[in-house]
Amino acid sequence: MRKQLLACALAMTGAFAFANADAAQLVLLNGDAGTGLGLDDPTPVAPIGLNPGTTVGQQRQIVYRFAMDLWGSVLKSDVPIKVGASFQRLSCTATSATLGSAGANWIDRDFPNAPRPGIWYHSALADSLAGVDLDPIPDDPADIVSRFNGDLGKPDCLASQTWYYGLDGKTPAGGINFLNVVMHEIGHGLGFQGFLDKFTGQFGDFDGTGPRSDVYTQNAFDNVLNIGFNDPASTAAQRAEVMKTSGRLVWSGNRVKNEAALVLDNRQYFTVTAPAGIAGRYLYGTASFGPVASPANFTGQVVLGQDPADAAGPSTTDACSPLSNAAAVAGNFVLVDRGTCGFVVKTANVQAAGGKGMVVADNVAGSPPPDLGGTDPSITIPALRITQADGVTFKANLPVSVTFQVDPVLLQGADTKGRPQLYAPAVVAGGSTFSHYDTALSPNALMEPFDTPTVQAQYNVDLSPALYRDMGWKVNPGDARIGKCNTTVDLLEPGGFIVGANVQAWNNLCKTSTTNPGKYVQCMVDLQQRLRNAKLIHPLQGAVILLCTATNLRP
């Protein structure tokens, strides 16, 4: 039983060939072909960040194929995974934007070799499990549909940011790493996506036979009532409540739980040490931008930030304008109120005044406090958010001495059983709630709802492969190969390191970007040197990569 979720008509382009016979082959279906836009944009540009493309469209396609090679090297499938991609305007304001959106184009149930009867599976996973293409429809072949914001950087669409098409992970200030976003969006289409109604908690009735759950949702768990979303005792109302209660919604799959300690930092507590009358631990929300708050960067005094009441913000404590008490806030942590302007604007003003970090007091009642959204690579100070009630307490006791304490056992972004949290903000975000890891995870995960410059998806996809395995995907445990030559570099390591997948992706790019054997060899020499410099491989593995490169040149 097959059900289409999204419709699209895409032109097929060539795909890279994989050196590893077990690798999944991801095929790009270019929805912009022939339009002169998006992936077809002919605007000349200089190569950037190891990306050899000389037009905007070329650079975008190179990044996209590189991402497909990475995921293909990690996952096993005998059936090609067809990925539709295009650029168009997505949701935008001058200070925020949806960077991309993606998902399975089809879902299927009760197919040959389906592990669980009556459960919906994402198209690519269903095809892999069945061993055949379950939907060979010529006019709509995509398993995954992805869209990216083509207006990014325009005055009315996150004006301060632009796409960065480099493959080196060195995203400049004002840039958003396109490779990270593509890896994230393909990740949704591969299965990081649940199909229940985020507002009502109802399972979808996609074929008129009644509501049914899906393979992602079967791993969602309520750690207050201690029942899974697929448990007969679970109700739609209960699921809806869990999906807007931060910390209550977790992933119960054993593979993710077993790898969480390899990925996540120890849990931290935001703590007031003085005055004594308010000393103790406080709930806080994390920021999607800037460095993560820690004992090393968030210990000191909190003072009140003040700014003019003007057109930028009507309050004198909202930090929507440059701070007027810079001398008082310099070298301290700055308490400001939520409201009017974006969180990155507030943080930038605190940073410009010399503040070491920012504490945002909420302007509406609620607990726990939501996270701080936004993107700005120029932010270099940590920020967090506390409840409205705690903000009142802080203001009545300023200056307040704060620090972070580290738990020796519990993990940041996981519950007391070690189960990582899924994203459950108090206000449901239809495109983000439930189908992401929570922003409380530290370090930041690839599949969190906000782009963060600390993610280096060319080398590390953290807990995502473990989650896919919990859903039924098989992964490649072997080594990267160049032709038939084994490089001895693991394709995938526990904890999500994909250095071997990076080797295979670069081998493909080095081969396709030149017909000159000498340039191909130099490209691979440069690759192994980068990996050695980053201490991602040892010298012997670098030597084997070069040996395999030379072997690959022979007829």
C-alpha cells in the first residue's frame, strides 16, 4: 500500500558512481534544469572553500552531490534513492528565514519484507528493505523532495546572511553552510520525520483505512508516563501535550541510547551562587547561535542591560538598540527582556557593548523556557533564556553571580535514562516540532531545527546513523574504498564519524572535476593531508590513501 505525500516533476541528471558495492546510490533529480535558476544558475563565480565550481549552479550541484555521496557511503541499499532538489523562495523576513525543507515524497506499508505490519515507512527505507523500487512511476520518480531558499540574503529574507558553498567547513561570518543544510534536509527524507499531526497528536489516515503510525513515531517516548507513542495506552491528547513539553519527548531506540554517551557532553546546570537568598539551579533554554554556555565561558556577574526606548524597541531593557550603559555591562553577563527584535539582534548589541554573555528573561509565563532561535556566525558570546518568573527574581537581586555546574553522569540533551530529547517547544512549530533532535543537545547535532556553524557534517553526522538503524536501515560498517583498494579508513564509526565516507566523496569529486590524471592525484594528496592535519586519520592511513589513488589510475 503506497501513499504519495508530495508531488513534483523533476528532470534527472547524472549521478556519481560509488566505489563501495554496498553503498546506497543517491541520484539527483534537478528540479531547476533548464530554468537558469537555482541549481541551474549560470552566474560566474570563483571557486571557494575547495569547491571547484565556476558558476553558482555548478557549486550548488557539487555540494549537493557531495552530500549525496556522504549519505550513500553510510547507508546500504540495492535500490537507487532518487532525490529531487530545487531552489525557490521559502518563508522569509528581514531577520529570519526557512533555509530548506524536505521530506519523503512517498510512504509505504505492508510491502515485501516489511518488518512491522500496518506501519508506514519512508519511501527510501521501504525500497531498501523490499530490495526493489516500489514506486517506478516515470512522471514522479522522487523518493525525497527537497527545497532550498533562493532568496536568502535579499533585503526581505535574512538580509545579513548568504549561502556558503565551500566543502571545507570554514563558514565565514555572514555565511550559512549549504553542505550542512543539504545533509540535514536529505536526512529528513531518509527517515528523520514523523507523520502524526503535531497539534492534535492524531496519527495520519493516508489511505482511508484509519489512522496508522509510522516507523519514526514508533520510537517516540513519553518519559513522564513512561509509554511510547505506539503504546495502546497512548492517546492523541497525551501525544499532543508531550510534543509541546520540552524534556518529556525522547527517542527510545536502543542504538541511539547506546551511542549517546559517545556524542553528548555531560549535563550542565545554570546555577546562581549569590546572593544566598536565590542561590540554586535554574531552568534555561539554549541558543542556536554563538558558543554553547559552559563553566568556562559563563561564570561571573549578571547586570541589567539598558538601551533607549525608540523605534527599534519600546522598552529600555530589550537590547533592541545599542546599549546605553556599556561601561556597566562590559565584562559582565547582561540581563535583557524578550520582545520586539530578534534574539541575534539583542546578542549583537550586548556583544558590541562588551558583555561576556546574555541572559534573556521571557515576557510570557511558562516553564521550561524555550530556546533562542536565529542564526548569526558573527556572534561570539554565549546566550541563554530564563523564565519570566526567574527574570523577575534576577532583577530584584542584581547583581547576580552565576555559573554552570557539570553532572558527572547525566548527558546534556538526554533524560535520566540516557534517551536523547526530541524537539518539543511550548509553541508547536509545524515544520520542526517532533522531527528534530532538541536544541538542548550539546554539542549541537546535525538534525537540530536550527543551523549552527559548529556542525561539521562533512566529517560527523553524530546520532543520525544510530537513529536510522533504530528504524531499520542497514549501514556500511566497512572501510572506504578507492576502486577496489581498501583505504583502511572506516566509512562510519560509532558516534557518527564518517571520515571514510568523506574519502569516498572526495575521490568521486576529484575524478569528476578533472580529466587530468596529475590533477586527480594532487586532489587526493591534498585530501589525505587535510585529514592528517585535522588528526582524523593517522599517517599510515594517509599513505594507504595515496597507494589506492595510484592503483586507481592503472587500467
